[in-house]
Amino acid sequence: MTDHRVTGEVATLVVVNIGQLVTGDPRLPAPGVVKDAVLAANRGRIVYAGPASDLEVATGPETVEVDVHGAAVIPGFVDAHTHLVWLGERSEEYALRAGGASYEEIAAKGGGIRSTVAATAAGTLDELVAAAGERARRMLRLGTTTVEVKSGYGQTQEAELRQLRAARALGTEPDGPDVVATYLPLHGLPAGDRAAYLEGVLGEGLAAAAPLAGFVDCFCEIGAWEVDECERLLVAARAHGLRTKVHADQRSHSGGSALAARVGAISADHLDHATDEDLRALAVAGVTGVLLPGASMVLGGPPPPGRRLLDAGATIALATDCNPGTCWCESMPLMVSLGVATADLTPAEALLAATAGGAAALGLTDRGRLLPGLRCDALVLETPNWLDVGYHLGANPVARVIASGRLIGL
Ligand SMILES: [Zn+2]
């Protein structure tokens, strides 16, 4: 049973008496549960994840042992799609939408994303980090150990770059989630000349964003950015070493999924209006489909195509889309619940989509499962049963967070 461990390393953390260890091991029935298990790490890396009966890890004076008394342990959540850096608030709009106004009607009256852009673009770096930091800490308490953070509320080069710097500053906080930054220059439409703005993005924008971000993203939608504009951005991004993402077919069947497949994006996100043909194209191109069931629920419309993506053979991720307009939510456990309730996923598929699937959507091969050699990001649950993550609707199932092999004091 040597594949439960990395041999020859001293454990710095040993978690014992785990009733159910959800490993995500694809060789086991999903989601890869090992009963009566132990998880051990050497600093940030897992050195053992398997049954207590097979345990062979060296311990030393540095070793911290944690007895979880039969609780379940699962991988930390990887939230692969958020707009965490914003200022201002849109509660009024929330009430208007509840009264029957559509997202598009509110946007046409100058509300919606424009109000967030005005507030966010005017903020200092410190203000952005403080506001986003509160949300990031809330995410960590709910079990998110890695979060993707997009720009997109700047719409001037300077303001976009400030958002990317704020995202990176969040990632340096010791008790926050690990952060992956994404440059989203094509989001809302700019106030001035659209063509000139796009040229600026393709030139100095990409060059300045490349050292700060891992990905480039675009909102490909009727009334926002068109397919050919988005395609120019995504093709140009590759020359800067940036991988690509697309907000695709969210509000209408506007061609974003086909674009993501065509350019070989790492993920296509939303997909509420994608056809089965689109989903097959994503699967063939190896593009991860990111489901955002919170936004789908808030905005109404078709359910997220979870089952349809799996039937097409695609990898899926679940994410919060945390943003001030269509889904202010930091909770990945709630997304697991909604994935089961609205995207036709089994609890095991939803949990894997929120962990290993999120890692796939970010190209991170070192996390998302609890296997030897991977980063030790793990959650000790309040209960012995991993199913409670989705089953206990709206709750926080997380008792303790382990980030990179370290117990986080929450
Ligand atoms: Zn988004």
C-alpha cells in the first residue's frame, strides 16, 4: 500500500482519527473516501493520506498531532471564479430586480456594473485590499483555501492594474486563501471610445498585466463584448504567456463556448445558454466548464448544465462568482448544495467539482485532492459525514482549516 505515502520524510502535521477521508483519488469510487484514516504532511506537502492501519510516518519533536475524533476531512475548496475586489454596494439594485427589473434594464439606466466600476476605480490600493480581505477571510472560514480573483471593475489601465495588485496583496496575507489573479479587461463597456480602449488593452494593457496575472478573461455577451473582440484579446494574451478564460453563453447563446473551444481556453464559465454541441466542443478541446449556480439562481433562466457537461465528457468546476451584482456569496459549501439541487450533480460530483475541478480550471496540478505529494490544503468538518457539506443547506460545515500543511487559527 505504498501509494498512500511518500517515504522517508518526517511529518510536521499528523491528523488522526479521521472517520471519512475524502481523497478525490480517481482510482476509488467517487469522491475517493477512505475510512478510519490519517492525513500527514511535511510542511506544505502531504506525506501520507490513507488508512490508519497502514500508517508508517516518521515523527519528531516538531510534529503537531491533531485528533479529530471521527470527523470527516475533505480537500480545501478551490473557488475558480470570483470578482472579489470591489468597492460600493448594490443592494438597491437587488431590490429592484426582485421587483421585476432585469439585469439588462438596470444596466441600461446606468446602474449595475457601472456603479461598481465608478466606486472601485476611485478606490486606493489599501481600500481595495481591506474590502476584499474581509471577503477572503470569510471564504477561508468557509473552507476556500485557493481563490481566483479577477480585475474587471477598473476600465482604465491604471484602475485595472490596481485591482490586480490588490489581488496579489491578498495572497500574501498569512491567514487568507492562496490567490490566483486574472486580468479581465473586457467586462463592462468603457465610457469612452470602445475601439480605442480595446487597442490599449491589446497593447500596453496585456504587457502591464502579464507579470501580475496568470490568466486573461473576457465577458463575451450580447450588449457587452463581441466574439471577434474577445478572440483578439485571447489570441494576443497567449503571446504574453497568459492562459485564457471566457465568460461564455451566460445570458444568451452568444458564441463564448465555441470561442473558448476554438482558442483552447483553460475554462469556459457560466454556460447557462450553451448547446449540447458547444459542450461537446469544450470536452474535445479539454476546456473545463465552470458552473456558477449562485448567479444562475439569482438571475433566473436555465439551470447550469452540470449533468450535460459530464455527459459530454467535460471536466467541471463549481465556483461562487462572488461579485456585488449577481451573486454576493463567499460560500463554496452552498455552491455544492446548489450544484446538486440545480445542476443535476450527485453529491460526489459536486464535491469533486468544488475541489479538484476548481484546481483544473486554474491549471493547478498540485492541489484539489488529498494524495501524497500534493499540497496539504484540507478541511476538518464539524461532522463525521462528508455528505453534510451539501446536505446541510446554508451552513458552514468547516470546523478547522489546514492550509499548506498549517492549522489556521480562525
Ligand atoms: Zn464572472
